[in-house]
Amino acid sequence: MPHVTATAALSEQQFGALVEALSSDPTRRAELTDLLREDHPVYDQRSAASIVRMRGWILIALSHVGLTDTALLFVLEELDTGRDAYLVAAAARALRSYANPVAAFAPFVMRAITNIRYHDEYVAFERYGEYAISATGTTSLSELLATLVWLGPHACEILPELEQLRMNRGGGFSNHLLLEIERTLEAISGPAPPMDHRTDMCCTSPISLGDALSWVRGSRCGCETIESTVFKDHDGARITFREFFRGHPSVVVFFYTRCDNPQKCSLTITKLARLQNLLLERGLAEQIRTAAITYDPGFDIPERLRGYAKNRGVLMNVDHRMLRAVEGINELRAHFKLGVNFIGSLVNRHRIEVYILDAAGGIAASFERIHWDEQQIIERAVALLNEERDARARSK
């Protein structure tokens, strides 16, 4: 087909045809991964259901051409936090097209089974937007179990969890699915690969995944373009970006209270509360600030921010705030390159994202998509704090 630019003007059928064309052209397959970015213009003003179909079709295309290192993180993200049966099934199928089984994938697949087991549905992948019926379709759980079979002995770490599922025969599994679990257990319990093929048996991540999960340091992004951005906090107090984020290193997360995925925003704010407790334990709560900024400032008024945070144990004071931008929201999105898109004022898709800012308000490090570890973030923030202390000492 002629070269088509993916924009919000494309119909879904045109988008489906574009994805098929990209997957058929080896010189353009990298564009498939670019289409998975949440902030891609093609998703602007689309419904959440449309985005599910569109992203699922990309994942199926990747399953046909082979999952690359660049696209791997998007697939693992869907397995880690996904709640839609179609997308999770497509991600499971895409993962099986990776070059080789890796032990580090098994926990992601097992988390997906836990997340989706009560939301399982029949799905079909033959045509764009196709609806499955039981006679012809597969299910998300079947696809996930097939991925564990593909991993084989590399998935030995999750054997106890899978055994527990088999023992819980009253857990809503059909007889057919219980048979699939039995076959999966047999595949995982099989003979281990020869030693020269077992370099990843102890949950070592692919190099590309390790890079994707590492902290991005180097040239720091200044904050001049958003210094005058105005926020209101959980108490309704007005404060600018410059006033809050300059003078101290800080940890910033993004969320919104209407998020219906408990593995994303609710868990992000819960983890922020745990991070604050770690700061308190180390006597650093007044030296390293935290902020949770909503994607949805029109809806998330101070009362909602305060209630949402209080229910998750978040510390709120002058150094730790829940924030909504009341002026400069577009500049804020551009500065952080936020992985979010909208239909009207409603969020239709977003990623997990957390940032560490230096004392000048510049982005010193970022973490995206996969669930982050509170202790790791504390260590990075403390390293930044010490680095800035040393720099001040040398300048005297």
C-alpha cells in the first residue's frame, strides 16, 4: 500500500491495513514498535475499546514477524499490568515469537495469569476486530499457559504457584483448562536444557531488557519551559513548579484517580507511600521531596486527591504533595514526554512512569512501564542527593 502516516484521522480498518503493510515490509517493521507508544497521535481521541483493538493487532503482527528487543518491554508491560483479555492474550502470543525462551519472562507470565484469571474471555486473531466464539477462539489463559509451555524448564521458578492453581480446583477453572495446566506443569518439569544452553536459567534478563529497566542518566533535561507551571495541591494551595521542585531532589509519579486498573495508578500511589516511609526511616523526608501529579486535573480536585492519597497511606505536607496542574498542563506533558493519551478530558491509555529530579528541577533519571522497586528508587535518589552535596562542597 502507499506510504501512509499513522494519525488520528485513520479509521480503524485503515489502521489495521497499515499494521499489516508494516509487518509485510522488513524496512518498515520498526514502525510497529513506535505505534505502541501511548502518546502516539494515532490514539488521540480514540475510545479505550478502540485502543485495545489497535494495540492488540500490533502485538499480533509482532508475533508473526518476531518480537524484537525494542518491542519486548511493551509486551512485558502488558503481561505485568494488563487487565484486558484480548491484549494479554496477544502479548502472550507475541512473547512466544522472541528469539529464545528466557527464565526472566516466567514471573511476568505468572502475574498475567493471576491478573486475568477472573477476566478470561475467548479471543480471535484472524481478522482485525474479530469477535471469538467458543468453537473457534482461544482464551487469554490458554495463550498464557502456551507461553509457559514454550518457556519449558526455564519457567521452573513459578512451578509452586502453578501447582497451587492446579490444587485449587474450586477456583473457577474448567476441566479443559485444568488439563492445560497439567500439560504446562509437565512441560516445565521436563529435563533441563544442556548446560551450554542454560545461561538464562537463573532469571537473567536479556541485555536489552536490563537496559530498558536501568536508570537513564547523562545529559539532564532542564526545566526552564515549565518553571512557571502552576499547580494546586491536595489542600488547594497554589505553587509553581519552580517553587516546589527547586532546591531539593524529588521523586515524581503520575497517576489519576479514575484509573480502573489496580495494577497501575492505585498501586503506584501505594508504592509512593511505601517510598515515603523508607525516607522517614532514613531521616530523609525533609531532604528528598515527593509529588504525585494527576493526568486528570479537571476531575482530580483537591478533595479527591486528598482522599485518594489518604486511603493509600500517603504522607501529605509541604514536602510531599498531591498535585494538579491548573496552568501549563500541555507544557508539562511535553517536558516529561508523558506516556498518556486522551479522549476529550478522559485518559484512554497510559503507562507507569516515575522520575527522579535533581535540585535544579531537571530530570536526572526515569523509570517506565514495569513496576518499580521502592528501595531502588530510594538508593538512586540518595545517590543524587550525595552527588549534589559533594558538588557543593567542592565549589567552596
